[in-house]
Amino acid sequence: MTDPKLRVLISSEQIQNRIRELGEKISHDYPGNNLHMIGILKGAVFFMTDLARAMKRDVFIDFMGISTYGKGKTSSGEVKVTKVHEVVGEGTRIHGEVVDREAVRSFFPAFTLDLEGRVKEASCGCPHFRRSGLREGPCEHMLALRLAYARQRAAEEALRQTPEGRKLIRAETRSYVRREASGQEQVYRVSLDGQVVAVEWGPRLGEPRRQKLWFDTDAEARAAYFARLESLSSEGYIDAASQLV
């Protein structure tokens, strides 16, 4: 650091310790098959290099550049999330529309985010995707759609954390996951539907146990629903929805 007026908020040692933790976690979560790391130029170069060194497995590294639609600093297009469909046991299917005014046309990217946040079963009508699919990484329209979806989810999540936002929720399903020391994943699926709270739980690959609770009012069911979610979080379970953005 050359400017004496600047104050260090996070030390280089803290950053390197966190990178080592991420490398160990990725190596543990993805022990086999090919692992591809794709960084956004140019800011990710040094982080990607350090992260690759911290992994205890072989990885493939590639980079891609992204920009706004058009030549200016502001986007010349519009990105809309048109449909979100939760696929039980698989993940979330997301459809969108990207209006590219430079190309004078719209593209309609779609993809599935699996339960670990990875992109699969993607489609887009742009030349990049038609030429190489996902072999060279997601196209710019998929990246734009995923960013729009992440922003939408962040806004929804911020609202549902407030008393006013929770009052608007009458039907919702959340899945919580915890990895045991044995490597097996335990999954809790909690659903709110009016005056009913339904719970499914058990190992990911096993037969789940089920329970249904009926309440006199929507408010009582909603309170019980959020109390169950908070209890799972305190027990070390992770909201699977938070990993999909």
C-alpha cells in the first residue's frame, strides 16, 4: 500500500487464510470429475491464481470478459426474469428475456441452477451459445439473467426478513441442507400453505419422513413456519436457496 492515508480494513493474511479455507472446501465438495474455474477479467486474475493454488486437486482455469450492451458505460438493453420454476430434487429453472438494442433483437436465455448452484440444461439463441454451448462458459445473456435473478432474490429475501414482508407470505417452500461428518447430506424441506405447515426430512438419497401440522389461523401457521426455519439455521443447516444466486 503506497498511500499512507489509506486504512487497512482486511489484512493480506486474513485474505489468504480465507482463500485457503475456500480451496479446502471446494476440494472437499468436488473431489472428482473435471473442475472448471472461470474468472471475469481483469480483476479476478490474482484471486483465481491464489484459489487454484489452495486447492488439493487439478483444475482447469479460463477467463472471460463482459461488458454492458453497447459502447457506453450504461446498458443499452433490458434484462427481465420471465419465469422461475422450482424442480423438486433438481434445482431451479430460470427463463428470461434480454433485449439487445445494439443487435436490434431479443434473446431468451434459460438454464437450470442445480442444488449446488451450478448451471446445467441451458439454452440461448445467441451465436456464442449456438457455437459452443457451455463449453466456453455461459454466454453474456445467461450471465445477465443470472445477475438479474440474484438481484431479484436478494430483494425478495430482504423483504421476507421484515415483519411486513412475512405477513405477505401465505405459501412458500424452503429446503435446508447439512453435511454430516460422514459426508452424507441431511435435507429438511419445510412448506407453508395457508394454515398448514408440512415438513419432509431425511438423507438426500433416502426415503424422507413426513409431518403435517394444521393451525387455526394463517398467522399461527406462518409463525410456526419461520420458527422452524430459524431452528434449522441454529442447528447448522444451510438454506439451499441462498446458494443458487
